[in-house]
Amino acid sequence: MPETEEEEKILLTIFLKHDQGQNIDQIQGRLAERAWWERFPPAGCEIVSWTVAMGLGQIVTLRLPPRLLNVVNIEIERSAWGVFATEFFPTYDFVPVRERLAREWKAKRQEQQA
């Protein structure tokens, strides 16, 4: 791939649902045993957001090349299972699409009014 061409990226939203049978000290202890904070996210993945939803857990959105999807999955299996229940939602950035659609709609509307 030429250096000037940026590699395609996807967004991946991961729900790390809290196990309410464990308290925060137990959760943090298990994550520390598994080196969670050093292993996740894997190299090549960018954290877009990482929020806590009280009563639910943590919601992490990563930007990554599709070729790293399996690496993220393995790290979740290795480090998060048994601490969190997980759900994955591959997504994409809709803002550029929305902007294009809005421009096209505006142009078509102006065309119809002319």
C-alpha cells in the first residue's frame, strides 16, 4: 500500500457489561492478573471513546483496520472473559455520509425550485 494512502478503518463498539456478582476490587484484581491495562486495546487500535454507563458497564469504541478484528477478539477472550460479559457492534462513521446526503438533498431541492 502506498505511504500516502491511508489504510481503511472500521469502528468497533464493545460493551463490557459488569458482573454485579463481583465488586470493583474483585473486578480490578482480575483485570490486573490478566494484564488487561497493558494488553487492551492491542497495538494498531485507537481508542475513540471509553465511557462508563452506570448499572451497565463500560462502552469502548475503537478505530482499527479490519485486519485487526481477530486480534481484538482474542484479547477480549484472553483478558476480559470471566470479568465482563461482552457484546460487539461493528460500526462506521456516518458523519461524512450524512454531509454528502445533505448536500445532495439541498442541490436537488434548489434544482426543483429553479
